[in-house]
Amino acid sequence: MKLTNRSKVASNKKMTFAEKIYLPAIIKGMGITGKHAIMTLTGKLPTVSYPEEKREFAKIYRGQHVLKRDDEGRERCTACGLCAVACPAEAITMTAAERTKEQKHLYREEKYAEVYEINMLRCIFCGLCEEACPKSAIYLTDKIVKPEQNRGSFIYGKDLLVESMENRIDVSDRQTESQKKALK
């Protein structure tokens, strides 16, 4: 049974001398490189001066994470750990805590994530964390993760992940229909 149309039949054909020294492959690669060099010199390749010009991202682009708040400003995350379990790179760690009566205006549920960290160096931006979240608390935005000089600054805590009420991030394009219904 064929699973894809890309499968090829392997042959036991003997390689010629030119194939053994990879000469045709080298010439083909040099041809592609030469073609790109000529196109760059003549100005036919589209180049972007990055800091001044920015390319538009596709709708499905996955960038920096955000922990969403509800309309009252309370954090949606309940520290259930499903995002950490779903993460294939094991980039998400969290510590759950019990909400006190004084914290009722800060957190929606009785449990909340006291510590929530994502190691951006390990993250593969697959989006499984946002699919696994039952409370629609975590999303991947279209923001680029900022470059840093040291590895420690790539561990993003709640201070960098939780959105502020003044600068709400619109994730409606990323939400599935079931997530949109659950939030209404």
C-alpha cells in the first residue's frame, strides 16, 4: 500500500566514475549559485533592507508566546500543565499555587500558575501548547523573539509572557471556532 506519491523505486544500478566523484552534482550546484549571483548583481532578486523594511508574515506564522487575560484583567491560566505535557521540546515549566481570597481579582480559578516559564531556546514554535490549553490562555503571536547576548535571558517568565491590560494582543486570527465559542 502506498502512503504517498513521492516514493521511488530503489535501483541497484552501478554508479559511473563521474557519479562516484560527484562531478555532475558539483557542476549543477555551481550553476545554481552562479545564477543567483547574476540575479543579485542585476537587481532581479527581491531584497529587503531589514530594519527599515519588514516583510509581511503569513497568517499562520508562530512567534513569541503570550498568556492572555480575560475581560476583567484576570489571568486565564489555571496551571493544569496540559501545555507542558503537550510540548514536544519540554520547553514549558510551571509551578501551581492556590489562590487566596485577596487574589480573587487576579486569577479566575482556585489554582493559578505561580511560576510559568518558557525556554525560548528549546521551543520549536509548533503551537501544540495553544491547542492543548483548555482555557485558551496561551497563544503564539506574530511577534519575533528578540535576540539576546546571553542564554539566561531566553527563559521567559510571567513578567514577559502575560499581556498587560493597556496593550491587549489580538489573537482572534489564531483562535479556532471552538475557542471563540468558549470565550463568549
